[in-house]
Amino acid sequence: MHIAWLGKKSPFCGNVTYSREVTNALLDRGHQVSFLHFAQEVAASEGSADWQEVSLPFIYKSQVYTIPTLKSNKVLFQSLKDLKPDLVHASLTLSPLDFLLPEICEELGLPLVATFHPAFGRKRRNLTSGTQHFMYQLYAPFLASYDRVIVFSQAQGAMLIRLGVSSDRLVVIPNGVDVEKYSPGASSVKSEFKAERLFVYQGRIAAEKNVESLLRAWVQANMGLENKLLIVGDGPLSSALMPFYGPEHGIVWLGSIANEQRRIDILRGADVFILPSFVEGLSLSLLEAMACGLACLATDAGADGEVLEAGAGIILHTQRVTSQLRTLLPLFHDQPELVPLLGKKARQRVLERYSLSHNITSLECLYAEVLAQYRPSIKGLKGSIYP
């Protein structure tokens, strides 16, 4: 099968990781992939028999959204016409092209699948979650033009249904993680940072991630210099927070780490992973930490609460992160047996529900179903349509 994938390659964010992991897995299963993404080289294409890469022109792009040039839609149209894929899959990049793509694919007679993964809060409890809810309201009418829309959780699907998206358009396929690559293993990171216990946050340093609540709790808990908190990531609030939460409190700022093996080594050497977000989709960083056997704490934002339910981790309330962590953090120092116990449950949860292999199998079933609607002679298993 030939899939034209519209996604992101930079800057580093969850969408980039999702696109990379899924397209690599599709290639491993023998599919042909054409990867269309925003880059400065206009309409440049390169690749091999199984992998083709096409650049789309843009004016601006960030971790959150992209502004394409006026002619990017023409480049996209001609590229898809020349590539002649069986199916188009858009990992929605929060750009105006998301709204034009259904019309382009309809004109070319191409089936169209989307993955919709902006973060969301279960309730509009603050300005951040309200802003994200507006994003869902904006997109909902357009998602009806896609043949199928992949969401990561029942809660996310329910939100879109409330906003008018038909349930027969929605398919729940959670994020998946490569459980062979992300797994417990040897690491020298703990000795590198001279830590007795190593705690990790990985993600953007932005308002919606609520990182300051974690930092404030860490300082208030008086964790001592034998415990280290590693902050992996960058963002608009980094420069404002770093001067007040530094090495004197055992906090180490590592910035954004593009090297995947380095990130894996950090997770393997750590004990506890913390995600204090106000809003989330389904955090790949959380799943990666769970797969590596860390004890995990995360808020009930987005689908993260579903991931940790029934003992796979500790679920925090988004409005009480500081007070809860102030109590919980010292427990992992005083009661070290908690770490392997929660870490084992976390990895088992990923093996049961969130492996990349299972994700790709579900995706292949969905592709077969959508293609069968366009070409009745193609038969395949039905995907798991949102009930």
C-alpha cells in the first residue's frame, strides 16, 4: 500500500515523534510512504522506492502551529497528483492546509484519514483548557469532511461528538510506543548526575504544561541535593523559570534533546517521571517513561488519566499539583520500594494497551476499511470504529 503522509519533521514535538514512529513502522511492514512536510525547499523531493519526501513551502512554523505560503496548497495538490498514493494520512499540523486538504483529496479521488491530537482538558477549568477547547470547536466542522478521524481516547472522541462530529467518522487508536526500544536497561545517567534518586520531566516549558507547579513543589518538599530533578525540554517559559529553580535546589535544566538514544538513557537511569500538565492529548513522553519502567505521576488532563488508571501510576488533579507533589515526592525517597512496584505496573500497562505494534495493526485495518469503500474489490478487516 502507498500512503502519502502529511506531518511534521521539525521543530521537535509530539507530532514529529508520532509521524516518525508511525511512518517507520509502516515502512518496516512493507508499505510505501511518501512524507510531505513543511520545509524551506519548495517542492523538492527525494527518496527511494519505498520512501519519498516532499517539501511544502511555509512562512512560519513552531511546535504548535504552521503558517504555509499562499502557493503551498498548489504544491500539495500537484505533489499528490504526481505521487498517486492509495491513501492520504494527515497528522494534522494546525495549519490552514488542514482545512483545504479534504477538498484537494476529493478532487483527486483520494481517501483521506486524519489524526487529530491537539491537547485538551476534560473540563474547562482554566484559560489554557478553554483555549484548547476553542481549537476543538474550530476544527470540528471540518473534520466531518475527512473519511476517518483518529483520536487517542474515548474522552477525546466524546468531546468531538459533543461538538457535532459524527461518531462513524471517529476511530480510537491510542498512541503507541516501541516497547523493544523503550524498555528498562542499564544506564550511567544516575551516576553522571551524582543522584541517589532521579526524577524527570520531559516536554515543552510552556504555560499549558504547568511546569512551575512541579518546580514549586520540589523546592517546598526540600528534596535535598542527593535527589535530582531533570528538566528535559525547552519553551517560552524556560528563561523566566531557570533563575529561580536551579542547581541549588537539585534542579538540572537539560534543554531540548534531539538525540533519541540520549533520551532513552535518561529514562532508563531515572526513577520517577512527572507530567503536571493542564491539558494533554495522549502524551508520548509519558508512554515512553512507562515503557522504560519508571514510576509515573501525571495529571488527569487529556487521556493521561486513562493511561494511569487502576494502579498503573499516580493520577494528579490539575488544580492541586503543587500540594499533591509536595506530599508525594518525599515518599519516593523515604520508601524506595514504591519505584519498582509502580514501574512494573506502568510497563505492563503499555504492553497491554499502548504498544506501537498494536497501534500499527489497528491502523492497517483502518486503511483497509477506508480503501474498501473506494475500491470494493479490496477486502480487509474492519477497524475499531468509535461506538
